[in-house]
Amino acid sequence: MFSFWKKEKIPFQIEDEWIGFYRYIGTNIANRDNLKVKFHAFINGNTSSFNGTITEDVSTGGIAESSTISGYIKGNKIIFEKRYKNNHFYNEYGESFTVFDEGEHIVNYKGYFDKKKNLFWGTWEIFDNYTSGYWEMKRAVQDQ
């Protein structure tokens, strides 16, 4: 019996080089809601457990410090944490600042794999300051 609710397995390994972007949604921070912050990810591991690093494009509003990620995939759902060594904040004018040696900055990501578009998409959230947004990620080199 065919079911629209059947979870598809992702037909490949997650280990690869990825490119993507994230956006802020509904913030009170000047100029953040219109940004499309680009990033570059290198992911190791497999669907049950992966890790890697992300570098953001500072010219598109990204944070200069590289971050680490760790997560997993179940069915077509992806869940991971992005961790920066230092805390990063934006004031109401959109100016960024970093607080060194006072704990990590953690961003929680969740999303799904879109088989037709061959990419991951979803939402992200920073729990301690109620900031959230949208993200997408695809392989840096797409299969021909």
C-alpha cells in the first residue's frame, strides 16, 4: 500500500563539501531580516552520526569565527548543532560584537531533505536569545 507519509531514506552519504545560506526571521535587529548569509561546510561521518566545520561568508553578514557541527539524519530529517567557541551578538542597530571566553554560542538546526531539489532545508534557532530563521544547504558540486 502506498502512503504519502512514508519516510524516504536519503540515497547518499552526508560526508561531502556543502554550500548554503541562512536567513534571520522576525528579529528586532536592524538589517538582519534581509540578509542571506552564505556558508561553506565540510561534513564527515554518515547519516547516523556526522560532524564537521562551517565557515561563513563575512561579506554577506556571516560571523568570522569558524564553527563546528554535529548531528544525525533519520529518514529524510536532519538535526544538528552548530557551535562557536565564543558568544556572538548583534545590537538593535545590527552591529556585531563577540564575547570571548564566556561560553559557547550554540545554534540548533533541523530540517528535511528535498529529493526533487537535491538539498536540505529547514529552520534554525538560538534558544538563549529567541532568534530564529530559515536555512538551505546543497552539495558544493552537484551530480550531473
